[in-house]
Amino acid sequence: MQLNAETIAAHLNGTIEGDASTVVSAPARIEQGKTGTVCFLANPKYEKYLYTTQASIVLLNRDYNLQSPITPTIIRVDNAYEGIASVLALFESAKLAEKKGREMPSFFSWRAKKGKNCYIGVFAVVSKKARLGNNVKIYPHVYIGDNVKIGDNTIIYSGVKIYHDCVVGNNCIIHSNSVIGADGFGFAPQANGEYKKIPQTGNVVIDDNVEIGACTTIDRATMGSTVVGSGVKLDNLIQIAHNVEIGKNTVIAAQTGIAGSAKIGESCVFAGQAGIIGHLTVGNRVTIASKSGLSNNVADDKAMLGFPAMEAGKYKRSFAVYRNLPELSNEVYRMKKIVEQLTASKDTE
Amino acid sequence: MQLNAETIAAHLNGTIEGDASTVVSAPARIEQGKTGTVCFLANPKYEKYLYTTQASIVLLNRDYNLQSPITPTIIRVDNAYEGIASVLALFESAKLAEKKGREMPSFFSWRAKKGKNCYIGVFAVVSKKARLGNNVKIYPHVYIGDNVKIGDNTIIYSGVKIYHDCVVGNNCIIHSNSVIGADGFGFAPQANGEYKKIPQTGNVVIDDNVEIGACTTIDRATMGSTVVGSGVKLDNLIQIAHNVEIGKNTVIAAQTGIAGSAKIGESCVFAGQAGIIGHLTVGNRVTIASKSGLSNNVADDKAMLGFPAMEAGKYKRSFAVYRNLPELSNEVYRMKKIVEQLTASKDTE
Amino acid sequence: MQLNAETIAAHLNGTIEGDASTVVSAPARIEQGKTGTVCFLANPKYEKYLYTTQASIVLLNRDYNLQSPITPTIIRVDNAYEGIASVLALFESAKLAEKKGREMPSFFSWRAKKGKNCYIGVFAVVSKKARLGNNVKIYPHVYIGDNVKIGDNTIIYSGVKIYHDCVVGNNCIIHSNSVIGADGFGFAPQANGEYKKIPQTGNVVIDDNVEIGACTTIDRATMGSTVVGSGVKLDNLIQIAHNVEIGKNTVIAAQTGIAGSAKIGESCVFAGQAGIIGHLTVGNRVTIASKSGLSNNVADDKAMLGFPAMEAGKYKRSFAVYRNLPELSNEVYRMKKIVEQLTASKDTE
């Protein structure tokens, strides 16, 4: 799809310098801009590219002073960085708007319901008693189990599987091949060494404005609900175990795992490959560094690092010594000899 | 589906106190019980909720003494905790029993075979020469490759992919989007820096009573078989590399990885995000703590922790010192000065 | 499929000793060889099995001296290990060659194009403006988004999802349930604590001869491209974040994660469960040990270990001390007492 400078300027409340009819079909970085793209300048580091870019349109801050004339059509805006984000969103929404109606063959149970303006992709499955809100997009190969509820404007990308009875809120995005509501990992050890499955009869409840990456797994509760709070953002390949609860606006990077029944606060930020032991309670605004493993409860506002995780500052001080442990060790054993000599000479005095 | 108190009591060999016709449609935790649910009391910590719960039925131990009358219908059983597990299983089996027959369109090769009472979901694929036992459930979007064999009563959830020639036993459960039998990661380095693929012509053999979580990957052997023993339980997002063998009744938590050709014993327990180097041999009943990385063979009955993993007790003692390394280091360098003074004064005596 | 000794010998430029009409249908390891299989002897450790194997054909080096006659038909070759790899490839290519044509129902947009001799599996989706080269194999349940380009001879296994605008080169293999081109994890924090999605409008570009394992995720760039260089081999469950670039012939083992905008050099080898912080630059031929986490740029040819990663040799020396930290600590505090006594006795002199 194509946008012209006039449309973009109107969308951004911007002012055009140059040809208002210039047409673009994609955004680009200034150093890679080709004809038909729109780019921006925010970081002075990239200033030199402004005079060589092949892009057709460039967004500039209103107060930016050009050193010499440039080729692209200019759109002046209050904040070029925020401006390009709006332009990206404009392209995205145009692309998403193309997906609508029901493609065939797809399976939509006669006992399922959907609101207005939904997209049901080819080979998608919507099982009995499922309820979709308005403007929901179900991509091909999605599986929506019995009695699942999906809120308005939510997008479920190809290959996502949502088991029976789970609930997804409004304005959510779930990326391909994520699995919502598979059985939690619960087994009772038997006297003969075997394990007996503990049925997992709860569900998963995902609140509004949640985004979930690709190949992420969120298990259903044994009883009750595994809960993902509103505004939570989960990256790819994350494991959320049964009965976990995550507070609103918490952000979790890829490959992190949260074990069963852990309670996570609001506005936390967990970096990639972090881990949290089961049944812990983590406060609000807690940060966990990448690869770090939490093994104890954590109060509000703490920054944690390492495995087992310690407060970040303390861990760093320990690690600084660790880096030079051989020298420390050598020092100790060198001293030991001296002290032994001192003691010996003292004894012989 | 609905169960009444009489049915549940008969199933549990329990005694009813109250209305035997009370109907429930789901289990609940006692503190969250609503009308139409069945809950239980096992842990005294939750005793207070017994007098306020809205649940319609509650399971109590036969010897439990009520402080005052309660609203729900009571079913007295020998062990309320085991009782609720049986009730959960009752609801689950009712739900699973609903899935039967062949939904269309689905692909079932005329050269494939299936036993009695199988479920083949819409858009599922069962390729040529595949053989399914009795009561097998193949959910929508499952791919069963050529010549795959699946035992009786096994459930394969939506989106699972099983490559050609693999074998899955009886009474297994494989959760959504797991991949069984993709090529092992084997490449021969070439003189020009490129890598040449080593064909992976073996398969995966999964024994009886195995449960596999969502988005878990088990690679086929280069030659021979990658083997998952009977009763093994694998959580989500686990990597099992080519030619690995896992002994019976071993339990492995989410995001753990086992590298190629490692041999794992029976009745081991590996916590989440653990890792095992290739070609290792791990004994029986070995436990590995979360995030820990095994880099050497381990004998029976060891508990391992850390990276590289050490025996847990030893690792903990080292980590206890690590936590206070800066203090230790300061002490060393403070002493060093004193010792130098002592030595100097000695020299000048 | 079946091959006889004559066909195999011709393929390997080998010499037959025994019955040239002996037929085999699978390769096997020498210790597991059954009738109808072909095995090989390269490692002297396995020599004893040569005289007991049930295999029908065995590959031997030309210069190998038998101790006594053996049952299988022998094919003498220059290098038995390389020979068996060729035989494996022969079986594999025969199996792959069987997949051809378009199975129905499948979805192939009238605005998509494909070259000669492609395979389109049942329930696969090829969206509008997608372009497939010659000999491309698209297995069942694959989703190819709008405007995706796939090169010649590439194999996409069941359940792979490739989002719009992504590019995959020639001779690539992508295993089941991997996701190419899902949105990168980019959100702008808002004053009210919520996060606003930054649209991800770039794509993923995968060069020629790349193999990608199962359930691996490669996110699309915010703008521009996430790039996987030619000859790169990625194992299962790997996370490649937005705007990452990976140089040619780099090999990455399972469950490793690379955070956003990191630039990885050529011919690197990363072991399993490794992690790389965002925006780092990693040189050529760098190795990272399993479970290790890179938090700084790394120059060419370094071997890194630990978290945070240090040069491997240095880390090992520190870890050697760590293993015995309690002893070191005890030594320090024992010495402290002696030094205090020495100081005290000195003071009282």
C-alpha cells in the first residue's frame, strides 16, 4: 500500500517542504533509504546520511537546521522519532485491515459465536461455545478450543493453540505457535516410582492489551486460573507455569521461565533467560537481569542479578572479586608462608 | 458437563451429608468456590473458608470435626486431597470422551490404519503407513508423518508434528506444538568453512505412559533411536537432542536441554532451565537444580547444583563464601598490610 | 525404499566382497544392525561387533584387515565413515523425492507464484504475492505470509509460520513449528506505566544453505532486516531477536538466545543455552560455551565462558578457586587470628 506526503503530514500534524504528492510504500532507516521509502532523523550520529539518502520522504524535527538542501521531500514534525512510529503504525494498520471475512475451508462451530468484522483464516478452527468479540483476527491454523472467550480487536497469529475454557482480553496480540492453556506440569509420585497425572482443570485468563511472542507457553491452572495482567508484554519462547499470576504492565524478555504458582508484581522488567522458582512472591517494579535465577521472594523495587540472584550491586561486587580469584588465592597462600615464618621465628625467639 | 453429589460419592466411596441431588459442573479451590462447584478441605490453613465458601459440594475427611454447620453438601471420604484428584479426573475424562469420530476435512492416507474409537480432528494429517492404536485422539492441525506408530489411548493435541518413522507408546499425552523427530543437529565442517549436513536417518521412540508438554522438541537419531523411557514426564520448551536416551520415570521441568547422545538414568528429577552436555552418562535418581549445567558424568543418587554443576552441598558452601567475597578480599588485603609491617619491623629489629 | 549392494558400491566407488544383490532398506549402527540394514566400521572400539552383527551389508576401509570371515556383504571404500554419510544421504533423498505435487485441500493464492516441481502439502497456506522457487517443498500446515520469497530447493517442514515480506534463500531447511518474522519485542514506556507497541515493519532475510531447527523464533526487524547469513546452522528453540545479524557459517546450538540488534560474526560456534545481550558486536570465529552469557563486545577468535562471560581460560582458573572457596575462606580467617596474635604480642613486647 502507498501513502503520499500529504496524507502522512496530515496524520502527523506536520508541515511539508517539497512535493506533497511524493509517494512511499514502506519505512526505512535513513542509511538504507531507497526511492519509495520514508525515513527520519532523530539521532545526530546519523546526520551525514541526510545528505545522501535515497529515501523519498524524510521526517525532521521542526527546529532542525539543514546545512544544505536535500533531495527528499521533508515533513517537519514536533518529534521525528515519535513521528516515524506513527507512520509505522499507519502502514501496519493498513496491512492488518486487509484481513477480513471468513476464508474457506475453515471450521467454525455452529455453537460458537463471533462479533462484527472478524477475520477467520483458512484452516482455522473455532470450537463449540467459543465466543469472539468484534474485529477479532484469527489467522490460518489457529486452534480455539471449546468455550474459549476472545475479546474485541484481538489478533491471533497463525498456529496459536488455545485450549478449552481459556479467556483472552481485548486488544491482545498472540504470535505464531504460542500455546495457551496446555496442562500444567503436575504429577503425584507413586510408591512404585511412577508418577500419576494430577488433572489440570483450571484455565488461563489473559487480561486486556497483552502481547505474547512466538512459541511461548502459558499453562492452565490445576484449579482456578493462571493470570496474565493487563498490559503485560511477553517475548518469545517464555514458559509461564500453572497458577502463576503476573501483575499489570510487567515486561518479560525471551526464554524466561516462571515456575508454578509464583506471584509476580506490576511493572516488573525481566531480561532474557531469567528464571523464577515456583511459589515465590515478587514485588512491584522488580528488575531481574538476563540469565539470573530468583530463588527467594523479592520486595518492591529491587534489582536482582546472578544465580542464585542477589541484589545487583552486591552481586557485581562479588563478581568483581571472582574475576581475580586466582590472584586472591595466590595472595592468601603467599601470605600463609610468611605468617608461618613469622610464627616460627617468634617461637624460636 | 454436570455431576451430582450422589455420583461423586459413589465414585469416591464417600458418604453424603446434605442434599444428594446437588449438582456441580466444575471443581474449585475452597477460597474461590462458587455455586455449582465442588471443593475440598485438606490443609488446615484453609479451614476458615469452609464456613464462607459458596461452593455447592465440599469433600471432607471422615474424621474432620466441623465447628458449626456449613452450607455446602458434604461428602465424607478417607482422604479429601486424593478425593478431589479423582473428581478432577472424572471431569477431565468426561470432557475427553466428547472427542470422537473423524472431523472433515482431515487427511487420512488410505495406506494408514487406525484402531477402534479414534478421534481425528479437522485439518489433521495422518500420512501413509501410519498406524494408530485404539482410542487414539489426534487433535486438529496434528501432523503424523509416514510410517509413524502410535499406541492405544494416546492423546496428541493440536499442532503437534511427528516426523516419519517415529514411535509413540500407549497412554501417552503430547501437548500442542511439540515436535517429535525433527533432524538432529549434525554437520561436518568442511575445509572451506562451510558445514555439510549429516543425514539424520534414525527415529524417536517414546515408550508408554509418557507425557510431553507444549513446544518441546525431541530430535530423531542420526542412526538408531532417540529413546524416551516409560513413565517419563517432560514439561514445556524442552530440548532433547539426537540419540539421547532417558530412563523410565524421569521427570524434567521446562526449558531444560539435553545435548546429543547423553544417557540419562531412571527416576531422575531435573528442575527448570537445566542443561546437560552431550555424550554424558547420568545415573539413576540424580537430581539437578534449576539453571544448573552438568558437564561431567554423574553417579547414582547425586544432587547437583550450579554451573558447572557440583554436588549441591559443596556448591552451596562455595556460594555462601561468594556472597561475601568483597569482605573476604578486603580482609586479605588488610592483613597483607599488617603482615608486611610485621615483616618489615622484624627485618629492622 | 530399498538399495542393493551393487547400487551402493557404484554410488561410493567401492568394491564388493560377497553377494552384490544383497538388499537393504535402512542404515544401522554396527552393534544394532539387523537383517536388511547397512552398517559401517570406522572406530576400532566397535571392531568386535563386526563378527556378530546381523546387518546385511557393512562398509569397510580398503586397508582394513579382517581377523576372520564375516557374514555381511562387504563394500570396501576409501573412508567408511564418509561412505556411510553418503549412504544416509542416498536414503534421505529417496524419501524426500517422494513428496511432490499439490495435495488438496491446500491454499495457494492466485496471486502467488511457484517454480517447477514444487510440493505443496495438504492444509498448507501460500498467501498472495508469495513466490516459491523450483523444487521447493512446503509441508502440511505451513503458513507462508503475503509477499514472502522462498528460494530453490528449500524445504519447509510442517507447521512452520513465515510472516509477510520475509525472504528465505536457496537450499534452506526449516524444521517444524519454527516462526520466522513475528514482531520484534519493542515497546515504548508511557508516563502512566503502560507500554505502547512500536510497530515492527521490517522483515527477516535468510541467506542460502541455512538450516533452522524446530520451534526456533526469528523476529522481524523494527525497520530494515534481521539477517541470517549463508551457511548458518541454527538448532531448536533458539531466539533471534529483531535486527540481529548473523555472519555466514556460524553454528548455534539449542535454546541459545540473541537479543536485539546484536551483530554476530562469521564462523562462530555457540553452544546450547548461551545468551547474548542486545546491541553487542561479536567478532569472527568466536566460541561461546554452553549456558554462558555475553555482556560485552568480543573480538575475533575469542573463546568465552561463564556468566557474565570471561575468556574461557581465565574463567576456568577463577572457577577452580571457587570450587574450594570455603577452604580459602577458612584459611584467611585462621590466618587472621594468627596475625592478630602476632600483632598483639608485638605490641606488648
